[in-house]
Amino acid sequence: MFPWQKQKTEAIEKRENRKISKNLKDNIAYLEEQYSYGLNYDFESKSVHGPTGKYHLLFYSTTVNTQQLSNHIVSPLLEVKKDIPINQILSVPSITPIKNMGEAEKGLNEGSVIIFKEGLAEGFEAKIQDFKHRAVEKAENEKTVKGPKESFTESLPTNVSMFRKKIPSKDLIVENINVGMRPAMPVTLIYERDLVNDEVLENIKQRIKNITVDNIRNVEILEQFIEERPSSLFPSMLYTERPDNASNFVSDGYIAIIMDNSSSCLIAPITIWSFFHSPEDRYLRWAFANFSRLIRAIAYFITLFVSASYVAVTNYHSQLMPIDLLLAIASSRERVPLPIAFEILLMEVAFELIREAGVRIPSPLGPTIGIVGALILGQAAVEANLVSPIVVIIVALSGLSSFAAANYSINHTLRISRFLFIAAASVYGLLSLLGAILLWVAYVVSISSFGVSYFSPATPSTKSTHDTFFRKILKNERWRPGFLNPKDWDKY
């Protein structure tokens, strides 16, 4: 730890360990200074003079339920006739005593009301938070035709309640671990204690506890701090916005990670196969689900290899093509001055620009701009003899196939890998392309996610539901994933 980091940590600990004084004015003055009372427009500092003494309330007006504040805190303090403890006076659902200013600040930051009484060397935290958040809505990025439609919201209690609704079990554990210092934010781990692998669970906990950054606001940032290979093209945790999908994973022994301010959750550990499975695969009948998986598998091969294969074959292995097709390609490129590899890269980059623009511009305009832009750009490029018509078809097929990816995270991996394969194919044709594919596969096999091999259960081979490539009939899926080493392997 650097000296300046040590000094900052010591200053924070000193402030948090400051004891609450019996002198009410000292407590008020300290917290009003810390929270910039008068400058902070929504920070309130109110005195209440009741029959049994003088009380003082501190809170954010924008984060508390004002009706509960009036009915269950202020009114009882004004009406009580006997000198009894505050936690017996108030009728709020949760009120806890606090001994130091660190606990008082933590309560204020979480939206609670802090109550002090003259002559009492302790305070009380009344939890009547009323944070505003979106209602439960349909999933936007993982849409399904069959199955539940609800998605996570930015409210932690709401997300936990959806887990509780889907897994009504006493063994479902919701555990908080604080991360960061300015302020400390809770990271919530959700797992089934009678299924989870304790070694994997401890690994994840330790990674979270080892984070020393000032603050982490959501799981999207947290993922980058706890993943094993931050520079890897392949994500080591599954990102999902669907409570039903997350609950299915938890029921198999996985661990879900959620935070306040995030409308999604992380699943760990994970294998590469989970990124290619759709949540809807569980809700469709056996034949329909496997047909859908086959179509997606074909789409993945197209988006990864069709452009690279075209570059390799036309540049180095033209003898592999039928003579009629070869003549058609040659005639379409007769007036194109660019090399084939550069021609493909130009159109691939143009497609990515259109895709990125469609994501960033306002929603009503996105689809229109994307379609019109692609049509105009492709037609103009062909008429200007910058690219051949067949290249436009190949790039469009490659780009559209990438939209079949079942998970948003793996979509970026496929797109970047496509450019790597095109670059490899432009060197020595199919020979260099095959070498790049072998290196790519070897790299994927070498990855692990919290101690679990990324290619499990294909390699190393372990007992599982055999849900790797194609799904079995549900009633024949007996075993939980063996690579997790769950406490209970048998589903029956």
C-alpha cells in the first residue's frame, strides 16, 4: 500500500470510528459539516421537542418516505409521555441503535433517518427509504416468445424479491459483501447453500474483498475487477437481465451477483457453452429448441468464417471454386481497383459503423437509419466500383449472422474474432486461417472461470446434463453440471 493510500485509509477509519457524543449540538454540528448542510439542498436537519426531551433528525428528503417520517417518527416523538427507549417509541419496521459516526454516515448514505436525543451517547437509524426506480418491465436484450417476460430493475430489493419469488426455499442465501470506501457499496451474492461449491464461493468472495478502489457503482464495473483475465476477448461471467435465466443457473449450483443501480446480474462460474444457449431453450419443446440451436450454430460459423474464407479462397485457392462461380466473381471485380482483403475490410468496417450508429442514435430513428444507411452505402459503393456486389452480400450475411448471438457479451467476441480471421486469411490463405483457428481454440481451452475450465464439460469431460451442443428431453436431464462439483449432483 502506498503512503498516500495508507493516510487516506487511516483518515476514513478515524472519521468512521468517531464516537457519538452525549452533547446533541456536537453530533449535529459534525454531521451538518460532513454533509454540507445549507449547500446540499435535500439534506435536512430538524429538531423535535417532545414531552420527554429534545430529539434531532437528519436525513435526505429525496430518499425517505415522508409519510412514514411524519406518521411513524415525528408524531410518536411528539406524543410520547414516558421516557422510554426510542426503538420502543417508533413504529417503523426497522430501527437499529448506532454507536459511532461511521454507522450514522452509512445510514444517511443508504437513505435512512438518523435520530439523536439530548444526553444520550448513541443514535438510532430508522430505515424508511423510498428510492425511485423503474417498474419491472420486459427484457430488452434477451427477448423470448415463450416464457416469462420480466427483467431486473435498478432496485436491489426488487431484484432480490424476484429471486425469492422464483426460488421459494430456505436454502436460498442472499449474502452482502461491502466493496469500496467512498462510500462502501454492498455486493450481493445469491446461491443455494445446499448446492453451491464452497471453494468457488470462497474464491469469488475473496476477489470481491481484495478490491481496494474507492467505489464500484454497479455489476458492469464489478465484473472488470474480479474477472481472471481482464484483457481477454472472452468474458468469464455471464451477464443477464432475466430473473428466470439467473434463477435457473442458481438452481444448478451457480452463483448470481447483483448490485443496486444495475438492471442485470452476473452468473459465475461460467463456460463458453452458456453464451450460446438462449433462455428460451428451456421453454421450447425438445425438437424446436434444438432446431433453434442448430440455426444459431450455423450463424456463428457464418459470422466468424465466411468473410475470411472468401478472402482465402479467392486470393490463394481459386482452383477450389467451380469455374462458373470463379468467372462470375472475376467479372464482378473487373473494375474494382482494391485488393480483395482490403475490399472485405472496408465493407466490414462500414457495417460496424452503421451498427454502432444504430445503437447510439435515438430509438425511433435507429432501425430506419441503419437500414437506409446500409442500402445507400452498399449501392453507392458498388456503383462507384469500390466493391463488388458479391462482397456486399458476404459482408451483409456475416453481419446479420452476428445478431443471432444469444448473449450480448459474446457478440463482441465474435465480431472482433471475425477481423482477426480475415487478417489471417489474407496472409497465406486457408493455411494461415487454419493456424489462426487452432490458436483461437487453444486459447479458449486454456481459459478458466473461477477455477472451472471454459470448455467444460466437453474438455475436460465431466458428468453433466449433456446440454452442451443440443438439449436432451427435460425429463431425461438428471445431473447437475459436474464441473461445478455441486453438493447435490442428482436433480431427482
